[in-house]
Amino acid sequence: MGLLSDPHCRRALSRLVVRLNTPLCVLSYVAGLGWFLAMALPPLAPRTYMSENAMGSTMVEEQFPHGERALAYARDFAAQKKKAGGIPVAWLEKTMWGLGLEVYKQPFARTLPFPDESRERYMVKGTNVYGILRAPRAASTESLVLSVPCSEGTQNSQAVGLMLALAAYFRGQIYWAKDIIFLVNEHDLLGMEAWLEAYHDVNVTEMQSSGTLGRAGAIQAAVALELSSDVVTSFDVAVEGLNGQLPNLDLVNLFHAFCQKNGLLCTIQGKLQRSDWDTLPAYAHSLQTLLLMVLKQGSGRPQGDHGLFLRYHIEAITVRGINSFRQYKYDMTTVGKTLEGMFRKLNNLLERLHQSYFFYLLPSLSRFVSIGVYMPAFGFLILVLVLKISLLGGGPRPGPRGLHALDLWMQLNKCEAASAERLWDGDQGAAHAVAEEPRPGLLALVPPLLVCHAAGLALYLLPVLGQRVATQHFPVSEAEAVVLTLIAIYVAGMALPHSAHRALPGGGSDRGWMTLKLLALLYLAAQLSCAALLNFSLGFLLAATMVPAAAAVRPTGPRLVLAALLVLSTPAVTLLLGIFLHRELEERPAGLAEGWQLFLQALAEGLLQHHLYGALPFPFLALLTYPCWLLLWNVLCWK
């Protein structure tokens, strides 16, 4: 601090940053990517451990003798579902009443902003059915939830059967200190959102619901169950929730511990973990798992019904039983024991899960990367913007040293002509040239700022509002009209008049584009930092693609190369590349045509997720990231 207080030391440090700016930026960017790739290694990914004392031991002997009963319930449910053409509400109510539960149903309806491509409907109607098992040893102050989505077709009937069999077994036990809610929700996420809003007496997504709602205690934890077959060969756990939220790591550790105890194969991101951590294939396997989690978390889309619980500060996971025809097969009795053991452990909680991590990445179920380890990777990427903010090397360059941005910023806010003396010694001719240029001021930045943010606002509002007009003039459906309008507005932003800054004095000077780039870099660094704090994966993916182009863009030099780099860094291209990478990591590579269709589907789903559940990636990209990218495009097109 003493050296920095000396003006001569500060000037020497500034000269050093100016002279080595480009090598420092390249080194910082490579360090950020290298740090991220190293997070799959054991030194940066320690073993997981249980932080909550009440769940630290799995010595309790699990009991569940109703495996055959679960299969019988599943067959009856599938038959009744086929007969009713949907969720068999009356049969579920009768069965739950017969098990001694308090039974309630909740009809709900939701008007979609535009029809989804798979169903082409505006209105979704359904009914949730749930039963409450009151705790005999407490006063209904806390509760746990076991939910099963009722999907279309014959899928997940086994999960409903297992849930009813567990309810029958739980009803005969006397050790429950928390109420247990057994929920069958229709239409997956829509039904879950309707139930959660009604249970907490809020309405944040314009969901319409009715019926008498029974309430238990405050929900402490939830497990969403999905089974694809009567026989389970492995379990896959989903942790990514709405807007990238994650459950407390102790809940994931609890599930993994019981799977290990009962000998169940357990996967995350569909991949089995390896034991040989010190080999190159094991590292590649862990890195693939880590990248899959980053891509799913960055999408902001809940990867299961559990993802909506996290909004209400309820720790939840989705457990998927998979029949992949492996040699190891587990019946309903073994699966039921695992779930029974989990709920008995959760029943012992004296307070909400809070001691373990809420911000983490998982290269496997037995290792984790904490926030203190993964944030430096993002910090190195943002450091590139910081270095470029401290130096803007564009415009007239009398020598390799360039112009110091902080000195320039001070000059732009002073009226004295003597401020030109703050430029580098020896560049007197350039100093007088800059001093004689009209001072742009902040008013010169108003036109590009207004134009760019108006384009972002149009990108956010017009696709949904203008779908009816588009269908009247073009032979497309509503869903296609929304996606095509979205793409058209996005591309049109590049063709906006980028010379509006010349309407004001000094707007077309070199100082003008330097000031605009300085503002754009500050804007980008601030929004990416905020995004990384809430959803690290989204912030990191955007930083990895946008930072190089943002640092390099300028109106001089090889414009075609810079334009190509800037187009490749746009969020839309990042999404398209992320889709191809995701399919590659899942070992299901997509061709160009299939990738484009998946891209269009992802755009439609992004809009639906925002309007239906309040997902934030779409408004963040439309209202903040896209206008910031347009500011950089303005810098490139500066005249």
C-alpha cells in the first residue's frame, strides 16, 4: 500500500501494465480455463462428507417388506390410468383413504403464453392428489414430502405403486416425528408448481387452482421419485434446480450413503463413478461429469420436480430408477429399503439442513468442488476485463504504449486543456491532438445505450406479444412464430444504425469509442460477476466465450476477424455450441440438422420456463447480456 501511495510508483506500475497488457490478458485467460480443467483432479475435489450429525450414521436397519405389494399397486394404477385417460383421481383418493391418510385433491389450470411444440395447447388442466400421514410424536410443525410425477402414458406407474406401499408401511410405524406428504402431481413441473404455490399460499406464476387444501408442517426436505421399470439396475440423482439452485450437499450425501449400504449402483449425470482417480481415463470421466453439470446448471432449467422446491428453501433431489439392462438388478424391496432409510434419517433432523455446502460442483458423487475452489477460475477470466479496463489500446497509436484509460477517463471529466499533459511523456503531438478533439462527455453515450437496450427490450417482449400478428401473415404455428420472431429481432440488432453517436459533438471521436468500450467492459464485468454468484455455471460459460472478444474488439485493425470473433461470442452461438457439447458428453452426438432443431427447441423452452416458473436466464440474456454485446458491436462499427 505504501508503494501504491507514491505517484511515481503508480506511474511505473501503470507503464508496466501498459507494456505487458496483452501477455497478461492471455495468461489470465489461459489460467482461468486451466483452473477449471484442473477442478476434476483429486487435490481440488476432496471427498464428500456428512456435516449434519443427525444423519452421520446409517447404522439403522432398514425395513420394507412390501415389494410385491408395490408391484400390485403399480399394476392397478396403470390399469386405472388407462381407463380414465389420465390421472385416476377417484382411485387414488380411495386407495389413500384406505391406507389411513388424510387425502386432498387440487384441481389447477394454467394458460400458456404460447402452445408448446409437443402438445400445441394453450390451456393445461390437471389435478394433484396427496395424502398426509400425521406424525404421532409431534404436533405437525414439520413435514417431509415424497412426490411422484404422473406423466402421460405408462411411465412412472411403478413409482406410484412404490409410494403407496411405502405409505402403507410408514402408517404402521410409531417413530415419526414429522408429517409425511405423499404427492402425485399431474403434468410434471406444472403440477408441482401449482401445488407448491397453493401450499405456501402464494401466486407468483399466475397459476389457477381450487379445492380444499390440507396442510402439514413446514416442509424440511423432499424427494421426487421416478422409476422407468419394475426392475431397477441403477439410480441416477438430479440436483440442478431452477435458476441453477442446488440442494444442500448433505441430502445428496445421504442418498449416496444409503445406496452404498444397500449395494445399489448410483450415478450422477448418468455416469458411474470410477475408483482409479489417479489415471488419465478417470480424470477424463470426472471432467465429462463436471462439464455435464455445468451445462445443465447454466441452463437454469430444473432437471426434475425437485428443482421447484428449492425456490421455497426446501432441500430436495430427484431420484430416477433406471433399467439399463446391466447384470445387477434390484427389486422393489431393495429400492423401498433405501427410501425408507432416507426418510428415517430425515425424520431425525432437529433443524433445517444448513451445515454443508449450497454452492458446489460434482465431478462424481463421492467428490465435490466447493465455491472457494471454483470461483478463482471465474476470477481469472474477469481479470482480463479488469486489465483491459485499465488500458484501452485503440484509436491513434503513436507507439506500442497506447493510451491509459484511467488518465483518459479523468481527461473526459475535466475541462482544462492542460489535462492533455496526463498522457505519456514523449507523445506530445498525440497529446495535443487528443486535447483538441471535442470532448464526448456522457451525452455521446446515450444514443448507443438507448438503441442497444431498446433492442434487448424488444427481444424480451415482442416474440410473445406479436405471435398472433405473425401467424396471420405467415404460414407458421404460434410456437414457430415466437421462435422465428426471437431470432429475427436478435439478428436485426446487428443491423441497427450504429452511427447515432455522431449526432452529438465529439461522439465520433476516438475518445468516444474508448469511453463506450470502457463502459461496455465495466457493464459486462458487473453482470457476469453477479451471474456467477447466483449461478456459477452460467457466469463462467458466458465469460469463457465473451471475454476474449470483448477484450479484443476495436474499430481499427482486422475488422473481419474481430467481427467473426464477436459473432462467435454472442450468447446465441454459446447456446448452440453448448447443445452440441452436451450431446457429445452424453455420447449421443447430434448432426447439424438435429442440433439446429434442438437449438430452436431450447429457445422455445427458455421462454416457457421463464413465463411458467420464473426462470431467469432468458430475461438476463435478453435485457442485460444481449444489449452489452450490442455495445461491443457498436464499438466495432464506430465511425
